[in-house]
Amino acid sequence: MPDYQVFVLDNVTLQSGFTLRSARLVYKTYGSLNARKDNVIVFPTFFGSQHEANEPMILPGMALDPGKYFILVPNLFGNGLSSAPSNTPPPYDQARFPPVSYYDNIHCQYRLLTERFGIERIALVCGFSMGAQQSFHWGALFPDMVERIAPWCGSAKTSRHNFVFLEGVKAALTADQAWQDGWYQAQPTKGIRAMSRVYAGWGPSQAFYREKIYLQLGFSSLEDYLVQAWEDRFLKLDANDILAMIGTWQQGDTSDNPLYHGDIHQALGAIKAKAIIMPSQTDQYFPSADSEIEVRQMPNAELRIIPSKWGHLAGGPGRNPADTQFIDKNLKELLAS
Amino acid sequence: MPDYQVFVLDNVTLQSGFTLRSARLVYKTYGSLNARKDNVIVFPTFFGSQHEANEPMILPGMALDPGKYFILVPNLFGNGLSSAPSNTPPPYDQARFPPVSYYDNIHCQYRLLTERFGIERIALVCGFSMGAQQSFHWGALFPDMVERIAPWCGSAKTSRHNFVFLEGVKAALTADQAWQDGWYQAQPTKGIRAMSRVYAGWGPSQAFYREKIYLQLGFSSLEDYLVQAWEDRFLKLDANDILAMIGTWQQGDTSDNPLYHGDIHQALGAIKAKAIIMPSQTDQYFPSADSEIEVRQMPNAELRIIPSKWGHLAGGPGRNPADTQFIDKNLKELLAS
């Protein structure tokens, strides 16, 4: 029996003009919605993950305590649970899955919250990486609904450098002839393994590798780490799903919508939510320098840098206990304020 | 008429145990060797380049002034001028080109200097990136011969993170079926284009992309920069040559030889040359933190960080005038000392 719920969206007109037909938004909830419906936390998923990857931060005693809050984890389009190339029926399957933006994701999540649950206020939207980018969008698209946001290891707008890093990931995956322009019958595993090696250079930091932290994690060698932690992780995904999520990420821009017309300064300025922004000190593609620039444009935000050698991975829920604790402590403080 | 000379090495027994047959070392000289043979500068080439790429730093009035010095630029094995998969006759051609180490390169360069020119002292060995790595090797392998070294944007030992970055580059290239395990009849251009996109994320820095410096350089867009500056650059190379050079780079370790038996502390401590080490402030794969660690182990070395937003590219000779000038100024100071 699945551990999740499905919200049927039917046909969704996307920002791109395409229609996502038979669309479904998969989500899981933790805890109970109280009578006043004021204990809602939205915790969207990150790249290449599904809701269960967030669960190490949803525990009694932690900030996201299901005994206190009603925590809703919506799955990102493209992740294989919510609508994705791998689960969408023809004719919009595989290479024809349309481009889906963060704007589209957030609007569908909004429908879920309002239509299914009658929620009008959100105590907190928080998340890691692509989940962080969704948090910024929630804050800017629904400024009167969202009381707090806590994005970590993510930006309001995908930087050009981050875009280029993802070009490399995509190019490695699609160099495999077995990919067949997205019309494969079997997964292009050589390409997925190649993109895993590309990704492995970006995910952790220089210091992570310098200090051989992968050995402390139980991997027997650097090669074992690359195969087991990276190739195995991405081999579990569908190639077109990976590309769909990367497409959303690359075009990520909180201001690219009818509200802000591409004016990121205006979009960030419109976020009323009280915010704590947590970049990792050693993140190579969501560097803290980018977060500093964005925080300066937000009226009610504070920058708190995760003092980690884990690079981007610092933000992976439960990945590194010290970093998870840092994030959790700040979430508690934000929720108490 | 070629602008270079060929030093025929015949059969070279490599550190790997393989024999590089019909080996040739291609070099170019600038200026004249004086009577005392004490005006020698060795300036080895970097990844994916040939001697002419060094020429923007070999000019009258610059530190490497051909009016004063005899400047010798040896081409790296694998670069297509010196022995490489693309120019080695069967049976050691293409996928059978043997692994060549920096130790092998430096020993062959030593033979060139001593056997052809009777050189016993070197005023300076300097270089960028893989040229920097060769400079460290020269200093450690011939400590009584080398008076000064100036490696910039390079390390004495390839870090694990740097190794992983190169795993991504290799994986992207070799994901192309046209590569055929190295036995291609035509270049695997899709794979070369893929590795170019991977590389493009690493070469410059986050700040380079954030400030859109590529537009100031005359590229019309980010995409134009990726195609013209990166794909076009690597499409000029042979795929197996690229892999041969990466192999040398990945195994780079100044101490991995019969003198130092893998003890990098001992190897760095043995360098008698006066040294100025110049990492770029924003280099993503030869980060200044690595150089700091290495400099601390060298008895006669000083760290001077290139204050640049160009990432690794800061060190490319003539690439960015301000950074080239910074390096040149330090070379002058080192040569005058």
C-alpha cells in the first residue's frame, strides 16, 4: 500500500503554454491539521528525491514535529511520483513531457492546500536545494499566505554558473546513444553513470574530498564512493525524469511570472514572510555569495551560513547530523518567532 | 614549415612499465642560450594546449624576455605534438597509448636539456595548471639544478576533488558510443562537446558567470560562450589525446617516484628552489587552500594569490591582461632575487 496521497489535477495549463494532461500531485502529510488550520508547514522535495528523503527532519522533538504541526510534503513534478515523463500517459510521455516551472509547481501545490484542505495560512515553507527554490517561490507568489520561509542551499533565481553546471550534467547524460533523444526503451545507464560522475564533483566540497570524509562514511575507497553513493543513486531514476527536474531548476526564477515580470528585485522585495536563508559555506553551485545578494533584497530575511565542509550536501536532510542540527535549530527559532 | 623542434627519444621505459616506442619530445625555444648557459627558463605547456599557448607571456619587456633568457617550452606528452595517441604509430596508437606520468615527462625534458643543450642549471621553471604541476616535479626531481620555480593555478599533487572533477570530464567524453573504447575512426564529437559543457562549469568561477564576464569578452550570449569558447576549443583536440593528458593529470603526484616513495611532505621539503606559488583566488579545482597546505611544507616558498574572478582561467597566459600582469610581475621579482 502506498504511503502517499494523490491529488488529481486533471488538465493543467502550464506557464510554457503546454497542457499537462491527467496531471497528479503526489504528497504525504505528517501530523494533524488543527481546528484553526494554523499549524501548516509545507516542505517541498529536492532534485532526484521523493517525499521520504525529507523524513529525517520530520520527527518528534525536531522543529518539524508531527505532534505539533501538520506537515505537508508535496512531490516535485518530474520526480516520478507526481506527474513526470516516466508516469505520464501518451502523448505527453517520455520526450514529450512538457517543460514545468516552479511557478507551475507552486500553483498546483496551492490548489492542493486550498481545495483539499481549505488552508489559508502557512506557518512555514522550507526546503533544501530545489525545495529551497520552491520556498522562495511560495513566499513571493503568496506573500499574504506564507508567514515564514526557510530555504537552505538554494537560491531565488538559478545563477548562470549553476545553469552551466547543469548543462554539463545534461550533456553527459545525453551523450549516451541509448538515450535516443528521450525515446529509449531501456534506461541509458551509461549516460546516467556519466552524469553521476559529473555530479560527484559538484555535490560535496573540495574539503570533503581533501579530508576523505567519504571514508568516514563507510565507503572503502574514492571509487567505491563514486559508484555506490552517486551512480547507484541516479541509476534508480528515469533519465527523462532527471532531465525534467533539471529543466525546472535551470529556469528557476522567482520573478519569471505575471506578478513580477522578471524583476527579481521586486519579487524578493515582495516576500513578507519572516525568513532565514541558510546557504552552506562550501556549496559550489548555490554559493553563499549568491544568497547574500538575495538576502539584501528581502525586507525580513536573515542570512545564516551552515558552517560545513559538506558542500551542497550539507543541506541533505539527515545526511550529516551536525548540519541537520544546525538547520533544525534555526527552524525552531524561526517557528518560535 | 613547423615552428618547433623535435627531440627524438627513441624507446622510453615509462614509470608504468610500458615502453613508449618511437617517442618524440617537441619543443620550441625563444632567445639564445648564453655562453655560461645560466639564462635558462623552462616553461612547460598546460592541458589541451601546445607551445604557442604560452607565447603571450614570452615577449620583450615581460619577465620571460627572449632578449635576456633562453626560454624552452617543452610540449606535454599527449598534446599531439609530443608523443600522443594521435601521432604514435601502431601498436601503441589510439587506445593502446600507455599511461605517461609527470615523472616521465620531466625525465624526458631533462634529457633534452642535458643531451641536446648541455644545460646544467635552470634559472626558472614556471607554468600554468599542468605546467605548474610539471614545475613542482622539476623542483623536487632535480633540486640541485633548478634555482627557482613559479607554479600558478596548479598543485604538487592532484587533490581527490580535482581527480573527481576529471572523472566527470572523462565520463562525459566516453559516454559517446562513437568513442568506441578509443578505437574510433572519426572523432567522438558528441562526447567532446559534452565534456566541453562539463568543463565550462569548472574553468571560470561563479563570479565570472554572475557578472557575465563572457559578454564583455564579445560572446553574444551564455550559449554562444559555451559553444564558441568551450566546444570549439576541445573539438580541435583528439579524444584519446585528451584522455592521455587527463590520465597524467589525475595521477599527478610529485612524490610518486623512486626518490620520495609517495611521501609528499618529503618531496615538497626537498625542493631547494626559491618559489612563488600563485593560485587563483577563485579557482574551483586548484583552490588556494590546497596551495596553502603545500607551501607550508616547502622550505623556500611564498604564496601569492591571484586576486581574480576568472577562476582557473586566471592563469591562462594572456587570457586576462590583469591576471597575466600579476603573474608576470611576480616572475620578474622572482628572477631578480
